[in-house]
Amino acid sequence: MDVSDIENLLKEQLTLDDLHVTFDGSQCKVIAVADMFDEMSRVKKQQTVYAPLADAINSGQIHAVTIKTFTNAQWQREKMFNIPS
């Protein structure tokens, strides 16, 4: 499994405006951006992004996942203040 496989799993099941995935062979980091996250609880956001990856996690292809979710407005602010250019 590689980054493109993970991206495809997420894109097939979620409508995202932006997606950033890093994967080092066991640790997967996902940044998902969509306005659908605006009305969700923190737990629901995590569950929504985790669900398409569940089979890969359960089979051991992915050992750990870090998920960050943002609305489009939050993502613009995050990029402005926290992402080095």
C-alpha cells in the first residue's frame, strides 16, 4: 500500500476539497479538508475519515493513522499560520 492507494480509498468514499496523505510504510498521516466537517463532532470527523481505511488498518497494511480535519476556512487559516512555505 502506498500514498496513492490511501488517497484513492478516501476519495472513493468521501467528497473532499483537499487531501494530503503521507505514509512511511506503517504510519499514515491524513489531512482532509471539506465543509462537511463543519457540523460534525470531533469524534464523528475522525470516524468519517477512518471508515474508508478500516480494512487496510484491520489487515495490518496500515498500523497507525493520524487524522486532521478542516473546513475550507479553517484550512486557509491553518496554511497561513502553521504550514511552512
